[in-house]
Amino acid sequence: MKHVFISGSSRGIGKATLLAFARQGNAVALNYLQNRKGAEDTAAEAREAGAPQVIVLQGDVGNPKDVDRMFIELSSKWSKLDVLFSNAGYSASGKFENIDFDFWKKAFDTHVHGAFLLCKSALPLLVKGTDPCIVITSSVAAIRGLNGAITYGTVKGALLQFTRCLAWELADKNIRVNAILPGIVRTDFHAAMTPQQQKHNLENRIPLHREGKPEQIAQMVLAMVENTLMTGAEVVVDGGLTMRMA
């Protein structure tokens, strides 16, 4: 049985991954920021799916005090951590001339600083884990220019370098670190997409002509955790979006 912590897991990709681990009979810790109802519902689903233990932790991953508090609580209940999935994030869209520093900084706090704080606080438990693994959610926006998403693309790109450097540093501790890069996945993240945008994506941008599902990303996260030779890697799951010539 693995002990798994997933940030941003009250909905979307985080929820799908949490439930996938639960169905395997693993103990899971769920983190949420504001969506308490979603977190409680997800926790109930995880128990029903077969998780022997479900811990619900409220906290802002970009706030050092919140992260410290969450891991103090987690350490009081678990003696080890096998999987850390740093997944919390948001879209942070907007053109360069229209964004201010506070907007820019908040995105770094959640995505980049959040990943740093989670990995730092989780390390004492991870070193006691069995084939411990960290997975970090980046995005295809990290590897291609995207008009109107300079903040999001930048923070997700920074996470790729964080993944590589951390993987190298933690290899001697047998802790693996990998990044997953989803494409367009049908979650609340893309709820604001217009029918015209969706039609354009399906007809022109995605070679497979279909959006991803959270469960497909979860499937790959589980595979990355199971492959004990894999570290410092970035895995794209995007229906071919980033491989084609525009």
C-alpha cells in the first residue's frame, strides 16, 4: 500500500488521480484551497473506491505556514510518503501589457513556490517511502509559445527546470521526480472556453480531434509512479497538440 499526497485534488486532474490511487487500495491525502464541498465529496468517493485511509487537508500551497501546518498534521498520522503529486494551479491567462506584478507574483507563488514548498516539506517523509516519487503538473504551455498566456507558460516552464534539477539532486536518495504536461483536458480549468474555441481546437489544433479526460492524465501519473527507472522526465499527454507543424 502506498501513501499518496495530492495537492489541488478536490476536482479535475487531481481528483481523478486521487480516485485512481484509491481504487488500488492506497492511503490518500487530499488538499484543497477553497472548495470544501468538493473536497468532502471527493474524500467520500475515495473511501468508497477502496482507500483504507483518507486525509483532507485545507491549505494554500503557496503559503509556507499553510504547507508547514499540513505536513505537521500528515506526519502525525503517516510515518512515510511514497507519492507526492504537486498539482495545484490555475490558468493565469492574460496579455503581457494587461497584467501587473501582483498577478505575475501570485502565479509564481501557487505554481512554482507551491511546488518548492511541497517538495521541501514532504522530503522527510519521502526519504522513508518505498520507491518514492514526485510528480509535478506542468503543461504543454511550458514548451510552446501561447498568445495571451505569458504568465502561465512561464511558470509552467519554470517547473520543468525545477523537475530536472530536483531529480538530479534527489537521485542519491532514490527519490524520483518527473513532470506531466497535459494538453487540453475537459475540466473546470477550460470551463470558459467558447463553443467556437472548442470547435477550432478539435478541428484544427488537436490531431486526434478530441479533448483529454482527467482520467487519462491520472492513468499516466500512475504509470510514472510505477516505472522505477524514470526520473527527470517530462511526459506530454495532449492528443498530438504540440507535435504537429502549425
